Amino acid sequence: MGKTIVVIPTYNEAENIAAIQEALFALNIQELELLIVDDQSPDGTGELADELAARFPGRVYVLHRAGKQGLGPAYRAGFAWALEHGAEQIIQMDADFSHSPPVILTMLAQIRDYDCVIGSRFIKGGRVDSRWGFNRWFLSWWANSVWVRLILGTRTRDATAGFKCWRASALRAIDLSNVRASGYVFQVEMVYLAEKLGQRILEIPIYFEDRRIGMSKMSVRIKIEAALRVFEIRWRYRHLHSLPQPQS
């Protein structure tokens, strides 16, 4: 299948970064590389990432960015780097084990026939950690399955999902230089553009586990801001007409 690069943005993930690297390499996927994009984490994540890169030359790489600049810019920088370094498949995921590394095996098996494979919490078989509670689950379900779909007309059930496998050709077609979102709504913008361009998207069910170690970066303010910025996406691409989705 060619080279696969896993892109993980980090901010204060010192307690997780070595463990996630070990779990990824334990999958024994040929030509799998890891790119850590660190936003100058004050807890030393960047330094630990550099140690991993020195320990695994040619397999672990680090992009250091000047300060906390947002999830969207981190992924854009990571995706651009991966494309420049010959990736055929690009995986995006979190460092905190909310996204289970073994799912990547299924993603890579499916990406042969799709442009993007999404690890979805909100299709049949998908589920979230029982510690979420009903209110948190309902808010997330409603945002994805009602709010985003109502405003943008998307078909994807988990538009805010952060666990995806992209074909390199799909990311090139989207043209990352035009993607504007900086926060968590970046995930929505990417899915919206992929659908508008007629890309073949597959959602596969995953179990979304609450982070094992460390504090979540998702606050109520961030959730509200992301919900409101969905309107910005609709306005920004109001002249972009949908292309028919290719037949599988």
C-alpha cells in the first residue's frame, strides 16, 4: 500500500506520547511512520517526542510549532508534511488513547476502496465510554447527527470525528491551503469539503474511550464556539457545488 504516516497533534501529552508510539509500532504495519506535531507543550511533550525521534530514526518525526495555534493549523501542517514525504495514506488521531490503535488495521484494509475512512461513534456498532453520561452523549450525538447535518446537509454521522484515514489524493484534492478552521470545527470543514468534492467516505464503528491520563482540552466554551462556526463554513463555501459521489 505504500507509506502510511500517522499524524498526532500534541499539547501537554507527556504522559501519553511514548505509550501511543509503542502501541502504533506494535501493529507491525509495514512502512508506518509517526509524525508528532507539538505546540510548544509546557509539560515537555516536545522534548520527549525528540527523544523518540532519536530512538527511532526514519520512523518518528517531530514538527515543533511556536505556541498553541489550534488543532486545525496543527493538522494542516502535519498533513502537508506527510504529503511532502511520500505518504500514500495519512492517519489522524489523538494521543490519549481515545482512538484505539488497532482500528488502524481496519482503516487501511478499507481505504483501498475509499478516499476517507472515519472511525465513527454514531453509526450502528459505534459507542462511547460509559463514563460520559447521558447528557454528554446526547450533546455530542445531537451536534453530529442533527446540528451539522441540518446546517450543512452532510451525510456523515460523526462529522466531528478526529480518527480518520485519508488517501493522499483526497487531501490533495481538498487543497489544505483553503481550509480555514483552527479549532475542533476543522473536522467538520474537512468532512464537508470531502463530501462536496464527491469523495468516497466510509464510516466504521469504534469504541471511543475517555482519555486514560491527563486533562481533556474540550470545554463547554469550545463546544459552543465550534457549533456556531458551522454557519461560517456554510457561508464560506456557499458557491461550491456538490459533485456526484463516485460509485464504489
